[in-house]
Amino acid sequence: MAIFTKQEYLDRVQRVQKRMEMEGFDVLITCNPANMNYLTGYDGWSFYTPQLVALGIDEDEPMCIVRGIDRPGGLVITYLHEENMIGYPDHYVQSDDKHPMDWIGSVLVERGLGDGRVGIDMDAYYYSARAHESLRSAMPNATITDSKNLVNWARIIKSPAEIGYMRDAAKLVEIAMQAGIDAIEPGTRQCDAVAEIYNAQTRGTKDFGGEYTAIVPMLPTGVGTTTPHLTWNSEPFKQGEGTILELAGCRMRYHCPMSRTVYLGKPPERMADVAKVCVEALNVAVEAASPGTTCEAVHAAWNSVVSRHGIVKESRMGYSIGLNYPPDWGEHTLSIRPGDTTELQPGMTVHVMPGIWLDDWGIEISEAVLIGDKAAERLCDFPQELVVKG
């Protein structure tokens, strides 16, 4: 049931091993569920318990080690041989006196992966301090060091099959965004609008449905639009207030995000003007995002527009996107901001997200783009405007 060919997975393994060789790693361990999926096809809501994928520099395929009750799922959905899909005993789960990494580390030692220089993504959301201490104790002959998102960087250029799922996700977010915009009316509860968004995200098209997204719908409204990451409550939308929608479509764990802003009534003149500037600057940035251009150069192109209008934004205005799990759809690699000299390459997918959050209100109008052979391509076909209703 793997969603890619076995050869594509093996190509990914070799790509990671080349990076391991460059960095001097004998073994690579990742607890990031997106990296685990990328290397093996493993996909389950099991990342709340310790799990990992381990890859030796000379191994033909990685090992995937999960909670014992999750192993059968791995046998169904991965390409791995049975001996490389491993489950640990359940009495290790959420125990105060032992940890799954005690058992996992001993298995890695038995399989010859407990020596040498071992890289692990230290900053992964699902790799705790206790997990690290337990793994280090179980592998005393290994030198464990930070891999600094090695697999994340291997994921950054998408294959044609991955881009296909990104395009599907774009269709899903178009549908979800329209559902959200349609639902925002004076007196409608925020939670009811989110119910419509979730329905649209999941039902999808007649050809395919959607999956849960790595980030829930962001829905700051009123004065809440001065910050980006508020969700929703049971209060009604009000005339004379704006609402920011930051959503994504998700297809086979591949994400395409989009942000838009809705205003009920006549927006303040300054808000309407800033919205036009944001759209102009957004498109200048997208036009600048051609292969070989650095991330900081794309930011400079955007800033050349907004700075003329006295708009200052300190946070980054874009990041790489793709395969992911909660709590983030970003890949933790490139960022569109000053100082990031990463060069854009064909096959990268980026969320150009130049949100503006001021003292009284905020605006988000964003685009997900695919870096093509010559230029960036918008993945979504959706109006770029401050949506005014009523």
C-alpha cells in the first residue's frame, strides 16, 4: 500500500546516505514522523509515543522501530522487509521507570548500528530530553550528535510524484478557503465556520478526498488579527471586523497552504491600501523566486515594495513546505528572510507568506509556489485580494 514506488523510496535512501557521507555519519536516526514517512512510507497516528527510523551508511534499506501494536500497520503500508519493521513491547510505553529508547537502543546495538558517529535530529518535536538520555545510555559506544535536519534538507526538492500530490493539495485548499470565506457572516459562530472548513478539507473533490492537516485552521478575528496564530471559539463574527484565514489542503501528507483576509463591512482606508500593497509585493516576490535566486534576494524584492509604503515586517515571509505531520507543515529548511543564502532550485515548494500584523488589525494574503525550471508557479488559482463582504 505504499503510495510511491519502491524505487523512489530507495532513491531517497541513497540521497540521504550521500548526505550522511558528506557529514561523516555512520548511522542516521530520525524521530521526525515526516522523515520516517519519507524514508519508509510509514504513516500512522503513532508519533505520540517514541519511534524512529535508523539508517546505516551501507544498509540497503532503513529500520523502522515503533510501538509493538503499530508494527502491523507498518507491514501493510511500507516497502520494508519484515525484519526491518520492528515493534517494541508495550510495557515500555509511558512508564516512569523505563523508556522505549532503552529497548530501541539495545536493538540498534545488536543490529550493528550502535557504534561510530550517529546523527539524530535533536530539534525534532517528538524527540524528548528523556528519550535522548535513554538512547545515549543504551548506545555507550556511539558518538551521538545533531544531524541538523539532514533528512529535511534531502526532502526539499520534490519528485514529480510528490509534486502531483502537492497539486492535489492545492485543489483541496482552494475548496476549503472558499468554504471558509462563504461561512464568515455577521452572527455566524466561528466554530460553525471552521466546521465548514473541515468538511471541505476532508470531502475534497469527486476524485479524491483530503486528510488532517499538520496545523489546524487559523482564524484570528477582530483585534485578534494583530497576531497570526489564534484559532477559533464560539463567538460570532461581527460587522466591522476582519478575519484572517490560514488553511491548508493535505493529500497523502503533502500540504499546500494559503492565507486570505475577509472584512465584514467597509474596511478602514489604511487597511484597504495596505492590502493592495501586500498583493503587489507578494507578486513581485513570486516573480523574483526563480532558480538560482537566493532566499534573501526574494525577501529583498518583496521589501523593495513594502518599504516604499512605510511597512516594516521583522518576521520571515516564506518557508519550504511539503510532507508533514502536526504541529507544522513547514519543512524547517529554507526561510525567505535576510541572511538566508539558500539558492532556490527546481522542484522546491515554498509558502510565500508575507503577513502584516499591525496594532489594530492584520492582513495575510499568501501563495504556495513551485520553483520550476525557469520561474515560480503558483500552485493555487484563487483571487488575491482583501475579501470584502457586506
